[in-house]
Amino acid sequence: MMDCRKIDPDFGTQYYHTENKALALQTGRLAQFLIRHNFADPLQFILVRFVIRHNLINQLLTEDEQGCRGSEPCKPQDKR
């Protein structure tokens, strides 16, 4: 949606609202998932919303695929 706002600034407000609605739906679905699996701690909801809001889930999945673990920065792996 950010790309759309840059290309089509006349509809920037509508793109912004659409993006926020999508984020709210994702957060709601994730909250329901956490409730179903007994993760009902309010702090977990806050952390999950932060991860979604900052699009960190994609980074997490990418780093996980590369085998990164723990708190150390991920080292790029050789692609052979």
C-alpha cells in the first residue's frame, strides 16, 4: 500500500485506511489463534502487534530459513 500511496497520492488516505484495516484483520486473526492455543497473556498480544506492525515476521521467517538462532546477528550463508 505504501507503493500505491507514492504512485497515486490523490488516493493516499484511502490506501492508508485500507492498510490499517488489513493490519487490524491480521492482528485479530492472530489474537484468535493465540487464544485458541492458550496464549492469553496481554503482553504477548502487544508483542505480536509490534511484530506485525513493523513487518518483522517476514524478517523472522527469512532469518529462520537461513538457520539463524539466538540473539546473535544473522550471518549470510554461502549459496552453493
